[in-house]
Amino acid sequence: MSNPAEFVKACVDGKVWLFCSECQESKNFNDVEHIDSEGHPSYWGTEPWWHDTRIFKCRDCETVQRSTLHLQE
């Protein structure tokens, strides 16, 4: 991901996933409730949104989870 527009397009296209450790399955970025984002402490590149950890609420199990983003190629 070289720019924010590519990230947004991947989200719109349903290609960004998070992992719910309670359900033990991947959840589409668009199908969870986003709560916050934590910056990766050792990443200093130009794409911080891609290397962050997302804090989200899974709509299936109702738990709050933390996950890195995964791109479906």
C-alpha cells in the first residue's frame, strides 16, 4: 500500500481482514465495529495506517479484539 487511496480502495473492495481470536476466524474490515487504532511502535515508514493494530468489536461474539490488518491479494 503506497498511499491512503489504495488502502481505502482495498477496504471498499472487501480485501482487508482482521482476526477475531474469540471466534478463531477472520472478519472483514467492513463487518466489525471499529473502536481505535494503535500505532506500531517500531514502524517509522510512510504508511502508518497499514502497520497499526486495530481495536474492534466483533459483531458475532460481541468481544473487543486487537488485530493487525491483513490484505487479501
